[in-house]
Amino acid sequence: MSLARRFPLVLVAALATASAASADGTAPTVTLLTPANGTSLTLDGKHATTFTWSVAFAQPQTEPTTITFMVSADPTFQGPHYTESRSCATTTPACFTTTTLAGTSWINAATGSNGLPSRALTLYWHVSVAWQSGQPSANSPNGLLNGVPGVDKTPPRIAVKGTTVRRGSRARVTFQLADDSGTVTAKARLLYHRKTLLSSTRTFTDVDWANTYVFWFDVPRAGVPTGNYSVCVRATDLHGNSAQRCAVVRIR
């Protein structure tokens, strides 16, 4: 083939490449604004935190965008994490640039726990923007925050249910527990005329009011008076707050 015949082919290829580059455009720039890196957050569910960021587009958007905000104790965001996501029209492609987190649900999601942290930990946050089909999302760098536990002065929540048991059988006393810290030490005692006959202590993690906890003991066939006994359960959290509830156990 002559040199002259090669030129149109080369020119067509060059035009196709330039057209594709123009269609792809430039990915938007995502910048985290507040809170600044190293900011301490009190993770007690009582302090709200506002996150803000900016999304700058180099050219007008031809497709809707999806902006996703994430917080996690895992810097890879592959483990437990809290997520908010919003779709934006082409006319307002940066429609989601702030959110305020309050309560405990986002802390639980970000840390993968039912309770609040009892020690300091590092939290990471970032924002990604899906801006064009077939193109990777635009991502911000990770923001780094210091999560610190709050001063807990609230005692655990506890309820004890009474029961009736025959001599020579096993008594099963159920109770419920809940606490913001998630960890509670329960001490259960069986009393007769205010005198402790036996006791048992156990620490539960990730306590949940929906769960049922059990204190059981065997009642001898002989030598045990019939009548009303008391079972008292004292629940103590990691910060030393405690509460006690009692119920009647009737032995027949």
C-alpha cells in the first residue's frame, strides 16, 4: 500500500480516539471539608456531628450522579460501615454535600457493635461519586477521626420475671438486660428471708433487650421450706453504673 493511502486510516483512528476522550471527560474532584483530620468525636449517642464535603465538576454533567458517604472503623470500608447515598440530577450533580449524624445507630453500624465503644478508636470517612457509566467512581482521600467514649452515668436497664417451681426440680428465672456500652456483668442471688442462699455472676457482651437471660438452680426434694423466695439480679456496666431488680420465686 502506498504512503498516501495510509494517511486517511491514521487520521480516522486519531479522530476516533479524540472523540472518545472528549466523551469520557474528566472525573470530578471530591474534597472533604469538615470535620478536619484528627478531630475528636464523643461516641455517646448524645453529640451530633456534621460532615461536609465538596464535589467539583470539570464540565457539565450529561448523566445523573450518585454520591455515597461512608464512615467505618475499617480503613478499607470492607468491614462494618455506615452508609448514606443519594442520587442527583444532571442539573444539580453535587446535590449531596453534607449530613449530620446523631444518635447511636450510625456508631453501631460503623463499629459493628450493638453497644457504644468503651475505649478510644479511629474512625475513617470518605465520599465517592459515580459520575459516568463505564468510568470508575471519583473518590475522596480517607478522613481520619478520633472516636472517644463518652462519660456514661446511665445504669443498665433490667427486668426480672418471677416463677413457681416444685421441690426436686430445676428453677429457671429469666431476666432482660440492656445498656449503651453493650457489656453488663449480672450477679443473680437467691434469698430467703433476706438471707442469700446462693449466687452466680456472669458477664454478657452485646446485651440486647430482645434477648432472654437465665439464672437457674436446682431445688432439693427435702430440707427446703416451701414458700416465697426472692431472686435479685444486679447489673453493672463497664463504667460502674448498676441497677438491681428482684422477683418472687415460689417453691412448692
